[in-house]
Amino acid sequence: MTRLYVRLPNWVGDVCMSLPTLSLLHAAGLPVVLCARPWAQDLLAGVAGQDDFIAMRGRFWQDRAAVRAHCRRAGSGAAALALPDSLSSAAVFRLAGLPVAGYRDDGRSPLLRWPVRKPDASLHAVQSWYHLARETLGRWGLPTGAAGPGPELGLTLTDTHRAQAQACLDQANLGQKPFVLIAPTATGLHRGRNKVWPGFAELTRDLLSRGLQVAMCPPPAEVDAARANAPDALLLPAVGLGAFAALTTRAALVICNDSGVSHVAAAAGARQITLFGVTQRDRTGPWSSRAHCMGSDRSGWPAVEDVTRAAEALLNGHEPDYAPHELTGAARA
């Protein structure tokens, strides 16, 4: 096999949760060509190394043509691994002339050279994609690595990411000052329910009253929603995903919904509180030993006073005493 084309998921959080899978594939000695949405190239700049990158635009024939053109330039002997379960992710590779491995799902088995049956046990997304990669490597007679992913996602930040984050802080007159980074938005609904914790405005006022600086750095499309949800927070200038990941490591604490921000912070190793009310943290919670989860789809959103108390404990170097607290990554590892 000369190289492996890997289709990454379309969501920011899912790309972060696929990092242990990418590490496993690199460790097996496979030259990897990442196929993902354009924004992933910046986020993964320090991870992909010298690997190639093909931007997937979400338009089937355009994506197929981009993969096919790369295959023609690079030569024969390649295979593909489709991490998403979608029919289109396998079809793009197959119609570009590549034999494909992936989970046997969504009626796409005829497109797969190496179909993999999903495990019976319910797995976290990190574990599910890692399992798929191990099963595929085993069929190819290549090293399959450790039985499960480690406790951290392991995003590698570049010097450019760190410099961009510093420039963002300097522009906001934060410099080296400590601050709490909140993310009071979340894209879309989960089974018709809002994924945004309703207490960000009150939390911001509570933290400001205690002398803590509170900042937020939403993407341009979410600025209005962020301002509405946390009007008293300092709005930082927009940055790319890699710089935002570096920004989370500069914050004394990140407080966010179960969203892409939670997974970016987890990937970068930032200390965070992730808030749950409608989503399942056992399936999509942050994979990090520094992530503290509050609330659940069963018990509902945590109270503002509980989040404030947990934040103060963490900022003072103590473990929060909130009962449903859980170290998700460490617990699973």
C-alpha cells in the first residue's frame, strides 16, 4: 500500500475525536492523505505533518473529482478509510477508483472492500473510530497498536497557532492577564432541543462580580447569538480553529456546552467545564482528564450557582464538589 486516503467527519468536534485514530494510522507507517472540510487543514496543521490534504466541499462530484485527480498524480497502490457512516463518504472514494474500508452501515456495504461490523457495545465516538482503524489495519496485516485509545486526544499546536492566539489577546488588551473563556453557543438542535445552557449571562455576571475577566471568541456567524447569550462577556476578535485551540490553553478555565468548543479544548489539553442538558456525555463528552462534566440528558442542565462554585474551585486549584462531576477521558481510559 503506497498511501491511505482517510475521510474525516464533517464536524469540528468529531474531527478532534478522530485524533487518536490518526495517531494509530501514522504509527502503522502509512502515508496518510487527509480528506476533510477546508477548516480542518488549519486545525490539524501540527498533526498531519507532511501528509497531503484534500479539501472536501460537501458537493459529491466535486469531491470525487478532487480525490481522483490526487490519485492520478500520486500513482497506484492506495486504499481509503471512511470514518463517517454516510453513503456519500464511501461512494466518493469508490467512484474515484479506491478500495474502501469502513463500518457496514447506511446500506453502503456494496461500496466497501473491507466492511467492518460495528461492536455490539455502545462506544464513545473516540473508541468507535479507533476500533474501526484497528480492525482495518489487522485485515491489512499492519500493526494494530494498543487495544484502545489513550486518555488524551493529543492535538499538536504550531508556533503559528500560538502566535495568532497571543495577537488576539493583545488586541483585546488581555496580554498575559488571566481570564475565563466561555462559549455560549452551539450549532443546531439535538432531537429538537436547544444545546445551549441557559445560564451563561448569569454566570458571566457572577464571575465578573468576583473580579474574574470573562471572554468569548465565537466564529463570525455566531457573534450575534453569543452577544445575546452573554452580553457582559468580552468579545475577542475571531481567529482560525488552530489559533482558537491555542487560545483555550491560555485561558485559566474554559466553560462551554457539549459542542465543538468542548472537543477543541479537550484536544488541546485545556482545563474545562462542559455543560450537558440534552446530549449524552457517555457518547460525545470531552475525551480529556482535564474536562469536568456537569448535568446530563437525564438530570437536565446544572444550576448556575453549581457551575459558579465548580469554576471557583478549579480556579483555586481544588476539585469541585458537584456530585455528578466526572473526569470523562480518565474514567474511560
